[in-house]
Amino acid sequence: MTRAVLTLNAGSSSLKVALYPEAGTEPLASGMADRIGAEGVLTLKDASGAAIGAAGDIGSHAAAITAVIEGFRAHWPDLELLAIGHRVVHGGVAHTAPVSVDAETLEDLARLSPFAPLHQPHNLAGIRAAMAAFPGVPQVACFDTAFHRSHPWVNDTFALPRALYDEGVRRYGFHGLSYDYIAGELARSAPHLATGRVVVAHLGNGASMCAIQDGRSVASTMGFSALDGLPMGTRSGQLDPGVVLYLMDQKGMGAGEISDLLYKQSGLLGLSGLSNDMRTLEGAGTPEAAEAIDYFVFRCQREVGAMAAALGGIDALVFCGGIGENSRLIRARICERLGWMGIEVDHAANAANARVISSDLARTTVLVMPTNEELVIARAARAAVGLMEDAA
Ligand code: ADP
């Protein structure tokens, strides 16, 4: 019998999946469905990366989930699904940890959709589809906001009339599954740092930073929405709200248009006029691409300073996410002007993508740590059905 838990990450037209055994850190298989609803294509790979299944014409999330399980069952005919873990962007104020989902919880989570209209409805569609396809299998929601619920009030609020705070207009913070993973890995592999003041820079297509003290989130660059803080692939990052008022009043733009501008046309793409992809920009050689990189680096430096200020100092800086884990150039450039906070990069270690990239004598340790949001979800799904945490 192949007993396993499934992790699902449902986006608007995509579905990322991974199948994990009962214990251990390595998935048995993973997969990705793209362009769901418009000639959707699903590909499944085993742990070595070899293709183990594919399907076309995927019309809905429900169809994608069914195709995923059919694909896995074709490969492991004795597959028994123990639980399904879901990435859910918003857990509101209440959820500080993963939760088993029933119809009532699902309704509660649906009430949070106005806070994350571009993600929450799709995440919940994934849960509904999985519930319908596997009625007896426990469904576990894992929230991107949960890790940040330890924020002190001053980092949880805006200086707006209190009634807005009470109705949920707060700084929630996101990328919590990634930060949870990094905090856990630090506790395991570098306990002396895990009990200190750590700034984690999750730099991917979406990008944010988190200030962590003693394994708990103290502040984050993302706030009410996943737009705040650092510039991202296509998102603006922090913006004077006066700009939004200008777009509305003077240019007659509506909420939909502004949302499209801030989420999809800004960031690296907007600045470079070329691409949202850092690798492309690094190789582009145009002045606009260079300026987009300059802006990204500058804002990262500013926010490392802000996170360190929230912590009252810094003992370690951790890079993760596609850019953080892979781009030597961006890591080196961000660290270049942070010598004043004891950050000094060993260029050979950085070029080798080593785990520790700070120089031996530097006061602040700089680490590169691959993040693993799926494993955090798989562990929550295992825990929900009473499986012990893996030792690794
Ligand atoms: P997401 O937030 O969608 O999960 P990722 O964490 O996969 O995104 O990060 C994607 C980003 O990482 C892209 O901008 C990509 O160009 C960048 N990236 C990946 N590898 C490299 C590399 N070797 N050099 C520079 N950037 C890289």
C-alpha cells in the first residue's frame, strides 16, 4: 500500500501539486496544471523529475484534481490518500495555525475573500473540488498569513480610524509558509541563530521580507495585501496611497483597472518595459532593465534596514525564493551597502551558491536557504491525521 498525503496550491488558472509519503522530506511526485479553463495542460513528474503522467483539455480545478489522482493511481495502483493539504492565502485574524476544513470553516474562509479577491476564491475552489472528489479524506488549510499573527499591535495596524482595524483592515503579512519553513530549518540546523534576530528575504516572483525573533514573526514588509513592501515581478510594492487617489480622480481609473496596473503591470515588468523575470533582466543589457534591477536592490536594502530596526538589530540575513536562492548578482548587490549592519559577503561562497555566504569575520551571518512551502503543507496534513513529524 502506498500511503501518502497530497498538497495542493490552487491559483486562478493553475494548480501545483505534490505527493508526499507518510514521513520524510522528499515528495514521491509533483505536478503542475497550467491554463486551466483554456486548453489546460497537466504534467506529473516523479522524484527524479521523470514524467509519469500528463493530461490535456483541463477545464476546471475539479477536473485537474481528478486528473492528478488518476495520474498518480496509474503509477501507484495501491495509492491510499490519507489527507489533502491546501495552501490558502488568507486566514484572517483567527487562524494562527493550519486547520481541518469542514463546511462551516469553508464559509468562514469565504468571508475573507474580499481581503484577497485575486487568490482566496481560487484557493477555496481547490478545497471544494478536493472535498467533492474525496469526501472521506481530511482537508487541511494552511495559511500564508498565520505565521505573522504574532506581530505586536504597532506592526499589525495602520494609522487609520480604529473602526477600520476592527473590521479587518490590518497588516496581515504573507509568504508565511515559506517563513515557517525557514524558521524551522534554522531551529534544526543553526539553533544559535534561530533564537536570535533574523531577517528573511523571500525574493521570488512575489517578494517580501520578514523579521523573526526567537522563531516568531515580528514584522513583515507585506501588509493588508500582497502588494505592499518590495517591488515584485509585476507588483508595485509599497506605494503612496496618494497615487491611487490620483489615478482615480485625475485619470478616471476604476478599481479593476488600478488592480490590474498594480498587480500585473508594475514591478520589474513595469520599470523595465521588458520582463517580470529577473534572469531575463540580468541578461538584457538595456538601461531600463538595469534601472529596474537598481530599484529592486535599493528597496531590498531599505527593507532589510526596516526589518532590522523592528528587531532592534540583526544576527542573520537569509535569502530564499527563486531570486534569493539563485541570483548571485542580486544577493551581492543587496549586501554591498549593508556593511554598516555587519553584513559582508564572501564572494567565492556567494558565487558557489553556498549555504553560508558571509565572510568568516562578519558580525552578521548571511545564509542562502532553499525554501519549501509544500513540505510545510504536507507536514500539516500529516499532523491532521496523527502522523508523527519526520525527524529530518
Ligand atoms: P514564485 O514567487 O512565482 O514562486 P520563484 O520563487 O520561482 O517565483 O522565483 C522566480 C524568480 O526567480 C524569477 O524572477 C526568476 O528569474 C528568478 N530566478 C530563478 N533563477 C534565477 C537565476 N539563476 N538568476 C536570477 N534570477 C533567477
